[in-house]
Amino acid sequence: MASTTRWPSRAGRRPGTLARQEARAGLTLISPTVVIVLVIVIIPVLWTIMLAFQRIRLLNLREAGIFGSYTLENFRLVLTSPGFLSALTTTLIYTVVGTALSIGVGLVAALVVRSPFRGRSLVRGAMLLPYIAPVVAVTFVWQIMLNPQFGIANQIGVSILGWHHPIPFLSEQTGQVSLLGTSVHVPTALLTVIAFDVWRYFPFTFLFILARLQAIPRELEEAAIVDGACPTQRFRHIIWPQLRTVIAVLAVLRFIWTFNKFDDVFLLTGGSAGTDVISVRVYQLLTTQADIGQSAAQAVVLAVVLVICLGIYLAFFNKSGDETGADA
């Protein structure tokens, strides 16, 4: 007598049980990440916003709480402080110029080492040294190198380039440069800090741009060469369209990081000589004046300005992308 196997009836299963099990497993897997983000990011941000609306100093920090006395006085003091607008202007100049130059230098470096030559791997590795070196070490080297008394930069400038006197690159707010017989005032310390930012962070953009360049098919450029296109035309019509997306992403990332940059400026100049960016002002309010409420308010203002700038940039980028797609 043949035996028959009875399979469990699907009609007896509760509908959606498997889906609920998968959803529960997914929540279990992402719960550690959610907890970490909540503890490290969300709660400190909410706490900072709460402190920004309370007149809290270091002496009465224990009085801060959810049901404290809320006021807009901190924001009034921040927005009407004497150096706020100049610090905001300095921050924007430092961010925009540093971001543009770091991307530009990274693009040039990627184009230089794109084609094979002897020692290319060594050159590529050497270009990463500024980015991977400890920031304390490289800022110390720059301070020694630019020292007006025994720095190598001033020694070369005075003995070889014909400078009349050493230049205090990190302590001089404004210097004079003779250009075509006209004396021009330049922000010495700010330009030096920007140069350090470009030197230190161009390897980041270099890596991304080089990776995208390696993915461009060689057949496109070979066909352009056969058609008689010059290097400028090949870059404009073949290479640049392939790089626009990655450069746009790099611009957003570098703008955010540079706008919030603190350690480079603080270690080089301490925020003096016209390099008083807003992040340094937040630190000084917190440490020297022990005004927690006002420093939190200034940090919130910094975040709001950053969001506005990114919104304008993304709106412009999306508009440009739509126009390009429509033209195509």
C-alpha cells in the first residue's frame, strides 16, 4: 500500500507572517546603527539646540534642562557681536576658495598621472602623504617652514627671490604686493591658511577624479584624435562631461567639511591675523568666556548658514542638470 505524504496546508498559515519575520530581522540588524546614530548625533544636536535658547554659562550648567527658561538673547548677542559678520565673511572666503582650489589641483594632478610613465606608482603614493599625515605634525612643519626668523621659505625668498624682508606668513593680517607697479594689499595669513587647506586635502579629490578618469573608455579619445581634436577639445567634449557628476559631489563634501573646519586654522594661527572663522569663535566662546549658551547659539547659526548655502548650491546644480538634459 503506497504511503502518501501530507504537506502542511498553506491555508492554515497566517498571512504576512514571513513578511513580519523579515521586517523584525531587518529591524534587529539595523538597531545597533540606529542606537549609535541616536546617541552620537541626534541627542547631541538636540541638546545643543536646547542650550542655544537658554542663558547658560559654565557655572550654572547644572540648571540646564528641558524645562529651563528659553530665550532668544543668545542669538541676539551672536548676530550683533562686533566680529560676527567679518568671521562669517572669512569663513565663506576660506570655504569657497579652498574648495575650488583643492578640486582644481586634484584635477590637474589626476590628469598628470593618468598616462603611464616610469615611477607613476611612486608619484601617486607621494601625492597621498599630505592627506594621511597627522594634522598636528604637518601644521608644526608648516609653522617651522614659514617662520620669519629661521624658516626655509623666508630664507629662499630673501636670499634668492630678492625679498626686502622676511614675511610673517602666519601672523601678518595684511601685506603689500607690488603688481605691475601697483601696490596691492593681500590677506597674508588667510591666504596661507587656504594654501595649507589646498595642499592637505587635494589628495582626496585627486583619488576620486583619478578613479573616474580611469573608467573613461580610451576608444572615445582615440576616435577624437583620429578626427583631429586637440587636447583642449578632448578635455572639453570628452573628459569634462564625464567628470561633472563626481566633481559636483566633491564640491558638496569639501564645502561642508571646510565650512566646519577647526583644527587646521586653530593649529596654524589660533584664529588670529584675519583667520577668525566661526568654528574658532565657537571654541573661544566656550573656553575663554565659558558662555555655553552663546557658543551653542553660534554653532546653530553656523549650521543654518551651511544649510542655506548648500540649498542654494543644490538648487543651482539641479537647475543646470535639468537644462543640460533638456538640451540633450
